[in-house]
Amino acid sequence: MGTWFWLNIPLCAVIFSAIVGIPLWMVIKRPGTGDEVAVVKARIEALPPHVVTREEAVRWRNAA
């Protein structure tokens, strides 16, 4: 019974490495995406609260 436990340890290590390593690799590969996120967040916060559709938001943004 103890053997099955020790066989699961390498499997857990592989899964944990993938869960941690893949997002870390994506961030290291493209480090400048934080600026894009900040711009999108600023645009969303600039919309008035009554805007409910994308077309309405585009009309509002073009009018400003």
C-alpha cells in the first residue's frame, strides 16, 4: 500500500510544475502586457454606468 503513495509523488510534482510553470513562462515570455491591461481597465472605468452594449459604448467614446 505504501508503494502506491510513492508512485503518486512524481505525478504530483509534474502537475504542480505545470500549474506553476506554464503561467510563469507566459509572463516571462511577454512581460509588457501589464500596460495593455492598465489601458483597458482605464477605458472600462471611464465608461458611464448606463452603458450596456458595446455599440453604445463606441458611440459614447466617439462623441467625446
